Amino acid sequence: MVTVFVVDDEPVLHEIYYRMLSYNGDSVIAHAYDGEEAVNRYKQMNPKPDIILMDYRMPVKNGIEATEKILQVDANAKIVFVSADIAVKKAAIATGACSFIAKTFTREELLTCIEHIVQEKRKTESEI
Amino acid sequence: MKNILVVDDESIIALNLEEDLKELGYETVGIASSGEQAIEKARELRPDLILMDIAMPGEKDGIDAAEAITAELDIPVILLTAYADEELIKRAKSVKPSGYILKPYDKREVRAVVEMALYKKEAERKLQRVHDELENRVSERTAELTKINEQLTYERDRAEFLADLLRHDINNLNQGIFSSMELLLVLPDFPDQFKDTVRTAFVQSECITKLIERMHILSKVQKRGMALRTINIVPLLTRVIDKVKKSCFQKELEISYNFAVNEITVRGNELLEDVFYNILENAVKYSRRNPVRVDVTVGVVEDGGYWKIEFKDRGPGVPEELKDTVFRRMEHLDRKEFATGLGLTLVKEIVEEFSGTVWVEDRIKGDWMKGSNFIVTLPKG
């Protein structure tokens, strides 16, 4: 089971992520609706989630700013950008996001991406 | 009546000159007897003209005074002198007097020089007025244009902002619809009899994504001034054919292509992929036969400067009266049969931006129902 933290200002997408992931046997363990809330929530979380799904265009702090702050708190955080703004892909990756998924994405795209990152993460952890 | 200021340190000469001027029909406003006084009186009395002797005692001679007056006041000065040595004439010239009279003077000469100086000054002033007026008009017009330009920039930015917002929000909303349909289809106990209905909605949702993407590309094309480079279309066409095969997996496709060489280069950019993709996808989408057959060929246009890429399909064809309008979005909105979304509009915009052309012919000339031949020409790279 993969634990996921969803950050998106669109409530419907939280619902969608929840359904997609829980149907796959994974679990959404926390929600945030803007970048700042995401940073604060992440700081308090224990244990930390395996994956953070991060939107870009959000109030208060955008996804890039939130990613920056979260990585300062936890350099090992695995952040996947999911955004309709394809133009920010480069910036997202440069800031430290593991991957970028363009909206509109398919269920398969999302699950494959998550699975791949989690596998990598576990491999690194077992090597340590 | 023109007012003249007379300047001479010798009062007898000055008085004579004043007398002569009056006889000639001019008014005199006074007499000054030094350079300094001439400047002062000129400031105070604002004469139409100054007649001034050069050799005068004091710090400023006539030439110095003329220089100061010309620089400060818009009054023509005529210089008078008994001496005409080279050096003096050179100095006098340098202050650009309106005239020069040698003493002893001849009354008729005075009249001619004075008239000429006054006439010249008047002409200069007229010219200046026309010039000023023109300049005013130009600056008014410039200000107007600047304002219009600012307004246009504002409108454009606003339109871009709204389009971007719309694209972003529609994408988000569509994600909700798309993913919900997807989820329904993977539910193990979802009733089979509803699956087709869900699939239809699913395909429509995919169309929204494509439409939004095409609109985004179209807005980029319309910004103009795109950078072009040399592109090899052989791997590009191969890739596009693969992509179409993948996205139209419901149909059996026979896309034949035969490129004589491995390198065929044109001038373009990454949007060229959208051009080929849209034409090919269109050909496949509207074909009701199975398997769908499309032949892609590349040749040279007769004059040699262009490559000609042809896409021959066996779809429903395009009747004569629609051959132009299929490329124009607004004119075939009501014709579902030939509606191509933004696809062909996009194709035309991009191809023209690359200095190429695109049109449609019958695959078999004269029989449009046998399918179409979409032809793109692009400048060789």
C-alpha cells in the first residue's frame, strides 16, 4: 500500500484521487487545498507519506513554492507534480519534483508513475 | 508700419539714418549709442528690425551686440560699417546678420536691404509656425496611437489571461469527468449494458482535452514571429503515423508511406508534428471503411523550392464547394459531417506560418466521393 498526500485547490480532484488510489489498494492519508497548508500539514505529519501529489496553480503558495519549502523540511519527500500548466514542468523538476504529470491524465499514467517512484524509493531504502 | 531701432555711437549719423528711414516710410523706436545699450533697448522696445553700426566704443561692438540679440530675441539685425576688411566681414558673417550695408550708404540700398531682411524674417516665422503646427499634430497623433496601442496591449493581455484561465479550469473540470468515466469502466460489477454509454462520454471528454490543446497551439501560432529551423520530416512522419495508429486503436489502419531517401528537410518547428498529426487523424477519423487506408507520399514541387507531402485517404471525400471551407473554422460549424474541430484550421495557420500551403483535392480527380488528397507544400530546409 502506498500512502499519498494530495495537494490541489480543486475539491473534486481530491475525490477523484481518493477513488483512483483506494480502488488500487493505496491510501490518501492527508489533504491540503493550497501551497501553504501543504507545507504546514507536511511538517506535522508523522509518518510522512510515500508520495505527494502537487498541483501548481493554487492560492497563497503555488506548487513550486510549496515544493521548495517541503524539500527544505524533508529532502527525501517524493513530490509528483500534476498540473494543466505544462509550461512549469521544467521549473517543477528543477525545484526537485520527481515527476510531472500533465492534466488531463489517465488512471494508468498516475498509477504507473506512483508505483515507479515508490519502487525506486524502497530500493534505495533497502540498500541503506 | 515696421519699427526700427538705430544703433550708432555717432549721434549725427544716427539722426541722419533715422531721418532717412522715416523718409523711406519706416517708423523708428529709438536710438542706441553702444552695444550694451542696443541689447537693453532691443529687450525693452522689441523693434521689428535693428540697424547697427559695427565700430562702437565700450565692451561690445556691433557684432557682439548682434550676436547677443540674435541669440536672445527673434529680431533681425543689419550691420553697418565704413570698413570692409576681410577679418571684419568674416566676424560679421559668423553672427549671421540679416544684411550688411557699407557706409557711406545709399538710401535705395538701405531700403532694399531692410525690405529683404523684413521679408526674410516674416517668411522664417511663417515657416516656423507651419513647422510648429505640424509638430503639434504629429505629437497629438503619436499620443493617440500610443493610447490605442496601450489599449490593444491591455486587451490582448486580458484575452490571453482569460484564455489561459479557461484552459486551466476546463482541464481541471475535464479531469474530473474523464477520471470518473475511467473509474466506472474498471469497476468489476459495473453493468455491461451501460459501458458503451460511458465510453461515449469518455471519448467526448478526450475530445475536450484535444480541443483545449489545439486552441492553445493556435494561440501560439497567432502570436506570430515563430523561430524556424531545419527539420527532417522522415522520422517525424514515421513518428506521427505511429502516434495515430496508437490513438485510433479501435480501427484497423493501413498507412502506407514510401520515402525515397532518409532525409527530407523543411523549414519549420515542433508544430509541424501537429500539422501531420491533424491531417492524418482526420483522414482516419472520418473513414467509415475498415481497414482504413491512407497513402502518404513525399515529392518535389515543380519549381524545386518546395517539398510536397500528400495524404490520400478513402474517406467520405470533400465536395467541391467545401474544399476551401474545411480549413476555415467558422464556416462549417453547422455541418457535422465535415466538422473537424480546430484541426484543419490549425493545420492551415501553422503551414502558412512556415511559408507553405495546404489544400485538398479529390483522390481521384473529378470524383470527390472516392476520398480526398490533402496536400501540404513546405519550403525546403
